[in-house]
Amino acid sequence: MDSIKKHPEIKCFVTVATIVAQLEVILTEAKSLSLTSKNARVVAIRAGEAALGFKSITNFINEFSGRTIQTTEHINLHASQLFRLALHHLRASQFEQHLANSLSLFEHRQSRALHHKAAGQVKDAMTALKHELQNLQWQFEEIEQQMRAAEYIAVTSRVEASQAGEFCASLESVSDYISSAAMRIKGAIETNLSTLDELERVFK
């Protein structure tokens, strides 16, 4: 724990690994939702007039799953940036510590100036890290909102599916899948938001 407090970038590396693992879950589920919406549209077309309402719902499913895929890809870039910033902060901290040790051995105007500059670089690196953390939180919260919409669509689609006659069971299974996929994505997001919250506390 003392090591993490002294070098918060270590926690950063662990956080990035956790985020990347959960991003794979989100991306897999979002792609499955997109495929499900396409298959459901085919069924709705076959059902004809009885599933007109469900057919329009498939457009919404495809839209928010597409947005989720896009946002997840953006988050992946931010996670990579967080890793690079953590590495930069680690190197800047090590350099600053090296200069601080040198100053404890002998006083020199040039060494003091270098140390002051290095301390500024550490501070800038920390500011950049915190900014990137905020970016990641916003992105995850955006997906979380999309999943709330997905849960609402799942309820609406279940009502529409009940009116689809012989295709009712097929379309109801789609509604169930939308609901369960949204829950799994929300679970992955909650894991990452919790991990980011822990990291933010380390930085304070």
C-alpha cells in the first residue's frame, strides 16, 4: 500500500489492465446486440403487420449498440493514453527523486534549477493523468446512459413482441437478450468506474 501511495502510477498500470479486460466484455456484448438487432429485424419483417412496432425498435437497438461500440473504441484509446501518462509520470518522478538525492549530497545552483524543473514536470504529469481519468469516467457514464435506454427498450420491445402472433416467442427472446446484455455491460462499467474511483483516491 505504501508503495502505491508513493508511486500512484503503479495503481494506474493495474487500472489500465482492468479497464482493458472489461472493455472486451462491453465490446463483445455490444457487437452481439448489433447482430441480434439485425436478426430480430428479419424476424419482424417476416411477422409483417403484427410486428411493425418491433421492427422500428430494432433500429434503436442497432443505433445504441453502434454508439456503444464507438464509445468503447474511444475508451480504448483513452486507456492507452492513461498508460502512457502513467509511464511518463513514473519516469518524471524517478528523475525528480534522483535530483533530490543529489541536492541532499551537495548544494549547487544548477542542480536546484534542474530539480525545480523536474518537480514541475511531475506536477504537470499528475495533472494530465487526472484529466485523462476524468475523460474515462465521462465515457463510461455515457455508455451507462445508453444501457439505461437499452433496458427501457427491452421493456417496450417485450410489449411489442407479445403482439407478434406465432413470432412472439422469437421476439420475446430478443427482448430478454437485450435486457441481459445491458445488465452485463452495466456490470463491466460499474467495475471500471469503481476501479477509477479507487485510483482517484490514490492521487488525492
